Amino acid sequence: MEHDERAEELEREAEVLEQHAERVGEHIEDARRDWEAKEDDPTVPGAQPDPGDEEESLPGVGSDEETLSEEGGP
């Protein structure tokens, strides 16, 4: 296989991976919006923290994607 052919093949693969990454990002955003809506709905059991319980910070949860990439995160 020539270098040009391999380069074109890798470019196509990169484009496919980018499209998949965009779709995953959209799914994450959809899930985040859904969860936030459920947190605001008192009829959804378990979506609100118990009174007096403080929310614990989990690594990566609620983190900004740009901040993660700037800091070298996933």
C-alpha cells in the first residue's frame, strides 16, 4: 500500500471517528438535559438529594469539556 493511499484511508477513519464523537457528545447533552429536568421535577423519585445531604463532587461530573481538554483530561 502506498503512503498516499494509507494517508487517505486514515483520513477517512478520522472523519468517521469524529462523527461518532459528535454523536456521543449529543447523547451526553441529551442525557444531561433529561437529568436536569428530572432534578427539577419533585415527582421523580430519587432525582433530588435528601434534605440535609450535601451533594458530593465526583471527578468529571459537571466538568466542562473544554476545561477537561485544556487540563489534559479525557
